[in-house]
Amino acid sequence: MDNNISNHLDLKDGQEDIKHSSHYKHSRKWYVKLTAYVLILTFVSGLTFGAGYLSALIYGDRLANGILSSSTQNSDTQPTATQIQPLSDNTATSDISAIASAVSPAIVTISSYSEQTPGGIFGNSGGFYGGTGSGITFKVEDDELFIVTNYHVVEGSNEIEVIFHDGTTVAAKVLGFDSNNDLAVLSVDTKLLKDKVDQIVLASFGDSENIRIGELAVAIGNPLGPEYASTVTAGIISALNREIYINKNTSYVNLIQTDAAINPGNSGGALLNGKGEVIGINSAKYVDTGVEGIGFAIPINQAKETIGTILDSRSGGDIAYQLADDRAFLGVQVMDITTDVYNNTGMRFGVYITDVIAFSGAKEAGIQSGDIIYSLNGKKVQNVQVLFDILEKTRVGDTLEVGIIRNDEILTIKAPLYSYKDVMDQQ
């Protein structure tokens, strides 16, 4: 009986163990399933999140690049306004092809002819001497189209022709020029262009005071005549305010230096910034044929002053030393330092006074013929052009502090400035 009881107890205990084991297994199976489900869900979610994150990285970068491209680069055939209109200063890149496409029609070829002995790079063996250069169309007024170019492109010409981007060729006349600043303004009768030119494109002038060394520079011109019209070269602004000596007596100051290729026919063409604005007028006159990677342009702000004076006067002549009636006038006739003056005085720079005008501020202050002006208001006077550049910024009624070398003396003389008209009316 003890065995039966024992067996019964063992059986009962075993059943309880089985029941307990079955319950435990059932509980464990549920837990395992739940755990597996959570793990699978987590894994799938991780994959989804990871794929989404990776996609965001990839396509986010692509989207960002797409926005950047659309704001700074566009199709060659349809440039947007942002590529030829002012952009923000922090724009890192510009589409050169879009700039060229927009501005090239405003660059013309200028052919000049004169009955002279051929010389320089361009010419022929007989008949008329022909030279070529470039010009920039910038304004239409009434029946006139105005074009700015270098003076040396049209210097001494008897006949001038302008060739447009589509090959149309018409006659032009010189409204005036500035031999010191190497600039000239031409005029074309727009009636001559009727039914010949589909559209006149005018360049926009920028602000050369705001350009910075290292920024984009695009040059457009006709380096070797009409056959190479609208040639585009690009580089950077290499330097500012360069003073270039052409000969021992004359220097040209405040030029823009660039490494964009500028060749003889480029003279008078445009130097553009990344906005497609004209910031300078190219001039191969200042380029040494033995040097590569150095070109120069006349700052457009400087050119605008000359252009305005020429359009106001329309004299057809040289305005280099032309004075308006209300211009501040010192009252001296001057010349650059020559070899003879240097040998007699030892002065390598300055301007030599050849005459003093009666009733002028210079005469009143005691300035004499034979004096050498070496400074004005504390600024070094290198030559005649610098003297006039300083005087152009003065006003009638100002008192000018003039640094003088007289024999072996160094003098500082204060001279009042009267208007040119008032002084000349008393002569």
C-alpha cells in the first residue's frame, strides 16, 4: 500500500510537474513569440529608418546641389537673370557661358583706316592702313547708338567702321576722345541699322570700386579682327590700382590687372565680373608682348567720367585737358619731366611749370615758371596726368597746398583756386 500511495503520490506529483511544465512551456512559447515579434519589428523598423536616413543623405545632397546649380548655373541657350544681373557677393561660381551668351552681342569690331605708313601689328603694304579693335555698345539715344573703345584703336583715322556680331557693317564717327585715359566714344546712326540688325544689345556698366582681387574676370573682344569676333577668355582679378609706364614721360594709373588673355584686337573690349557687368575696358596697349598672363583694363568708374564729358561736349577732339568754365583752375602751364629738366634739377618725377597765368591762384600765391610741383595737398605728383587727376577732385574756392622745388629749395605754397572762366575773362 505504501508503494501504491507512493506511486499515486509520484503520479500525482508527476502530473503536477507535467501540468506545471506544460504551463511553463506554454508561457515560455508565448514569451518567445513575443520576443521574436519585437525583434523582427525592431529589425524591420531599423532597416526602414536606416534606408530612409541613407536616402535622406543621398537625395538631400542631390537636392541641395540642384538648388545651388539652379541659382548659379543655367542652360547656355537660356541664361537666367541671376547670371547676368547682380548676384549676392557670396556667390562662389558663375556660368561663364551664360555671361558670354548674354554680353557678346554688345561687343563689336571696330575697323579704322588712315592714309598713313603701316605700322604696329596691323597694316598692309600699300593704300589705306587698317587697324582693328573692339568696342562696347552701351547706350541708345534718339537716332544714335553710342560705343566706347580705346583711343589708340581710332587714333589718326580718316574712316571708321563698326562690325556687329551678325556681320552688319556701318560707318561710325568719333564724338570725342581722351588721349590721357586712352578712351574714345563713337556714334552710329541707328537708321543705318534698320532691317540689318535684329536687336541692339547694350552692355550694363558695373562698379569697379567694389571688385576684389581673386574674383572672376571674363574678357570679351576680337583679338585678331572680325574673323575671331566675340572671343571669350576668363581668369581672375590679379591686382588693382596698377601704375603702368608707357614711356619715360607718361604713366597711366589705377588700372585693373587680370590674367584673362588680352591680345591687340581685344583693345576696347569688355572686362566683366561674375554678374555680367562691365567693370573695365580692356587695353592691349599696356601689355608687353614678351609677358604672358598679364592684362590690363581701364576701370569702368574712371571711364564713365570720361564718357560723360565726351557726350556733353561732342567736340570730336581731345578732352584730356579741356576745362569747363566752372572747373577749379590752378593757373599753370606744365610739362612732364624731360631728360634736360632732370639733368638740370635732378628731379625724376613731378611736373615742370612752363608758364603761370595772370590773375590765377598760382600767380597770386607766387608760383613761378621753372618751379617743379612735386605734391598737391600732400599727394605725390608723379606727372601731368596725376596733377590733373588731383585737380579734378577740387572745387572752386578751395585752397591747394602745393609742394614746390625751386632751385635747391623745398617750398610749400598755399594757392587759392578760382574758376577757369573767371581767370580767362581777365586775360
